[in-house]
Amino acid sequence: MNAQVQIDAEVRELSYAEAIREAMAIALESDPAVVLMGEDIGTYGGAFQVTGDLIDRFGPERVMDTPISELGGAGVAVGAALTGLKPIFEFQFSDFAALAMEQIVNQAAKLRYMLGGEAEVPVVFRMPSGSGTGAAAQHSQSFEAWFGHVPGLKVVQPSTPAEAKGLLLAALADPDPVIVFEHKLLYKMKGPVPAGHYITPIGKAAVVRPGQHVTIVASAIMVHRALEAALRLAKEGIEAEVIDLRTVRPLDRETIIASVKKTGKLLCVYEGVKTLGVGAEISALVAESEAFDYLDAPIQRLGGAEAPIPYNPDLERAAVPQSPDIERVARQLAKGEV
Amino acid sequence: MMRDTTENIPFAISQFSPAQLREALRKMHLIRLFEEGAEESYMRGLIHGTMHLSIGQEASAVATCMELTDADKITSTHRGHGHCIAKGADVGRMFAEFFGKETGYCHGRGGSMHIADVKTGNLGANGIVGGGLPIAVGAALTAKRLGRDDVTVCFFGDGANNEGAFHEALNMAAIWKLPVIFVCENNKYGMSTAAAYATAVPNIADRAVAYSMPGVTVDGNDFSAVAEALHEAIARARAGEGPSLVENLTYRWRGHSKSDRNRYRTKDEIEEWMTRDPIARFRAELIAHGVLGEAEADAVEVEAKDAVAAGIEFARQSPTPAVTEVTKFVHAEVAA
Ligand SMILES: Cc1ncc(C[n+]2csc(CCOP(=O)(O)OP(=O)(O)O)c2C)c(N)n1
Ligand SMILES: [Mg+2]
């Protein structure tokens, strides 16, 4: 599944949160310029227990609790990155990055360009993201498209523990600002993770299930929902090809286009609000590409409802694509019913 | 009632009528019992998500709202159940919201973190730390521009004082002399982060100097001390003299939220603060000053218990919102 993994590496079962922690530990051990910053990432171990015991292993100078100051905190990380440190800044929830848009969008993303290439900002912003926890409108958003709209930023969305580790290490190795959207519902998910240092390249999607009847492009939790749907569709003889997007910016055009040329059908599934979302861009890039001639049906999108995430659990589920929704639309596509 | 300064009578006892004081005690019990009921309902799976309990901080909520009318506004926080009840909300509709029901204050869309009761002047809890601070200034601007004499009380935590929004809000309130009272509930921690670590000044009230407004720090578990500080700040606001900052020193007995393991504070510290129970203290004070007898004080608590039981029952019986109505309330409904 992960071509970048050295086959001889020891592979263990780790949770997504543990895999991210392992990546941070490797970074802290191997590079004295790496510092972690964020709210309650020290003794508390982070709101989702991602930093965990790193404070005990690396001390408060490397694992820094910030005051509740997102704009300032993110800006300090940007300034430190500009001058030689490599900060990994954790937002407690991706929603709070809205308070720091100035430093991320106006500063971090543009400094290299505005200074004519004379400066760089190798900062990583980690953002627990997505709905499904009953935390309602201000703690459940999916901002991938927001940040994906900004030249100068790279945006990744790991869907498995191995990807979470590999993409974070790739983000750290990247000389530019990278936003990592970690899905809250995946933190406890376990999966095989190679030991040691490896990189899952930014900008590369992965075909996680091959198929010839319909292409489903999904990211983060939606990859798992698409795979569940694909399993059920396979019983009906419909073979869905599932692509794990992994990176929202820059998009992996080649993998998407190659798949659509094979299947002739495209379904984009994403948790962010449907309108002007990630799937809109994927649809457009396919429509603009040589894959257009291969399309046998209109492109379909399943995205978040045109509403904030509601508190009531039934409404909350209804507000984002679920596996049966994916199954239904993929089936319609495959059967030429769209 | 005039304040009696001849004897050692607490401010609140001389300022408020026995009926008002009895009602204040009832509300403090109601907050505690409401939150215990919410906690139990959460344990039984009737409530999902998370919640932030204010058990131990009841005097701060109730005493702060003592002189407010429904025309006066409050902005609240993620730890807002107490503020909501203190301002006059019905616990049945609050439970209904927690249970995600259509009869809830936010029709099941908001939950604990967005609990509000606009009719009693509660503009809402907030999922964003510091989110309510500029909004409170805006509410005070409305009152001033429209020539009304209502005031706005802005609740916020010690953690929130390090958000840029806090500093921007206080400055604007001061330069425009707006009728707003900033009430910091300093419970020593923002989640796990000690105020002593995260804040450059020893008291949050010290920040007031930078914005040319009065700042006082009071014992937030002493009902009368809080009521007195608010009395002065509200009078100043209503007189058009501008904003004030009041800091209520208090403590939350429970963890920050449902997932807190309390690794950042000691059991001794928690237990020590539990001996400073604001409800027991207020009750004893009312009895000592002859406002209530023991039996009457007990009856007040029973009343609150009954209200909580009835509220939970109301919430359980209430209908859930239709899943087809996810996008209802995104915009104003325009008549076709
Ligand atoms: C902008 C923002 N940052 C962080 C959080 C996460 N968070 C919620 S409550 C809280 C602590 C707030 O502390 P304080 O203001 O002291 O209020 P308390 O919880 O003690 O009542 C934090 C960090 C948030 N909700 N919003
Ligand atoms: Mg606090």
C-alpha cells in the first residue's frame, strides 16, 4: 500500500495518534531545531493525547505549552521557522486556525515569495479536524479547501497511521509551510506502521483499491467510508477504484486522471462543505484534462451539507457523507443511472 | 434597601431582599444539581459530545447576574451552564438542548457549548475561547447608540485573557466608554495550563490598567464580594462612565471536560478548594444573618432538585429534530 516504505523495516501496529507521536519523537531526536508548540501539549499530552509523554522525554523547552493565543502562537512559530527553528505547531482543533489565518495565510504562505526567494518558513501546522464527535459547529469543521486555496501552502490529509507518520515526516523535511489535517475519528484507529524514519511523499495520491467500474477519490475518514462501500459494491459485481488523495495541495493530477481514463466514472467524496470544496477542484481538473473524453457519466460529488455541523447526533451524521451515501451514488454511476 | 454599615453585615445581605437572596441560593443549587444531572445523563449515554462543568463556581455566576434584568445582556463561555441558569433560563429547555431535542434552546443544533437564551439576555455560550469578548463590546455599543440603559456582562476565563480578542475588546470598550463589565472567572487553569504560567501579570485584573478602566480581584466563592464588585461596576456602566474589569477567583472541582485526567493539579489542591464550597458558604451566611432558617434552606434545595428531575423528564419526552432539516437556521427563512 505504501510504496515508499522500506520492506525490511520493522512493522508494528500503532494507532494514528501513536504514529504521529512517533514521527515527532524521531524529529525531536534527530534535529535539535525541531520544537513542538501548542496548547496543553505538555503535561496534559494534547487534547487528543497526540503529544502524550513527549514532554517527559524531551522537556518543556522542546515541547512548549503556549498560552491560549492562536494568532500569536502561530506567528511565533512562523518567526522561529523563518530564522532557523523547525516548529511543529498544534492547533487544539483545526477550527481555531481561523484565529490564526493572518499568520498562516498572509505571512507563512507568502514570505518566501514576497522576499523573492530569500527566506523560507519551514513550519508545520497540525490540525485535528472533522466531525463526528458531537462537538458541534465550532469544533468540527473541515478547512482543507480554505488552506488549499492558498499558494505557498501545502496541505495533507493522512488516512492511516502509516500515512500519518510518513506525511508528517515529509512535512518536516519540506522547506515550506505544510498544514496537516488529522482526522479526529482516526486517532484511535490502528494500523501497520514501519519503524524508523520514512517519508510518504507530499503531492502523491495512492490507489488503495483497484477497480475498473468507477473511481472514488476520497481523503481522511472518507477513504475508509469509500472502502466499506466498495466492499459491498463488489458483492454486486461493481468494482470501485478507491483513491486516497493524501494531499489536497498540490493535487496528484496524474493518479486521478489515469484512474478516470480507466473507469470512465468519477465520484469525489469529501467532508468539507460541498460548494467550492476539494471535490469541485478535482472535478474541474478532470473535466479540463484528457480524461474528459473517457467520461461515460457526469462527475458526481458527495460533500458536507451547506450548514455548520449540528450538535444532534443524527443531524451530525446527515451533514457529512456516510458509507451508504457513497455506495448509493457509486452504484448509480456504475449502472449508468446518473 | 440601604446598606447597613453599622454592623458587620455582608453587602449582599443588606442590599437584597430575603426573597432575592432565597432565589439566589435556589439558583446556585439549581446550577450544581443541573450539572450533576447532566453528568449522570452523559454517563448513561443520553448526552453525547463533551461538556464543561462549573461545579464549584456557582457563586460567581449567580452573584454576577444578581442585578441584571432581562434587558441586560451577557456573553458566556464554553463553561456556561451556570451563567445561563443565573440569567434565568429554564433547565428543562437546557436539558432538552443537551439531549439534542427540538425543544432545546438551540433546537438541538448547539448543545452544551452553545447554550443560550436570547430572551433572558443570554447571547450564548461560545466554543471559541475569547469569542464572546468583542461581541459583548458590540452589545454595549448598541445600548449606547440606541440610548438604552442596559449593560452587558462579558464572562470569560483566565485562559481567555491571553487571546488577542481580549486586548482589542477592552481597548475599544474603554475608548468608547461602553457599558460593559468584563467578568473574569479565574479558576487558576485554562484546561491544564496554569494562569500563573500563561499570564504575565499575577492577577487578570492587573490588565485593566493598560485599558484605563477599574480592575478588582475578589474572592469568587464569596457571593457577597462578587455581588458588591458587580454593583459598583454596573452602576458605573449605567452612569455612562464606561467599562470595568472584575476578576472572580474561583475553582472548578471537575476536570476541564469529560476527557481530563487531572494530571496538572494535585488531589490535595482539589480537596482544599472543595472545602471552600460557595453554596455551603452562602447558605450558612443566609442562616447566620437570619435570612433563612435551616428548614427553609433545605426546602430551597429540594425545590431545585424537583426542577432538575422535571427538566430531565421534559427533555426525555421531547421530540428530536427532523434529519431533513440540517440546513434549517443557516439563513433567515424567507417567505415564499
Ligand atoms: C480559540 C480557542 N482556543 C482553544 C480552545 C480550546 N479550549 C477550550 S476551553 C479552553 C480553556 C479555557 O480556559 P479558561 O479561559 O481559563 O476557561 P475555563 O475552561 O477555565 O473555564 C481551551 C484551551 C477553544 N475552545 N478556543
Ligand atoms: Mg480557567
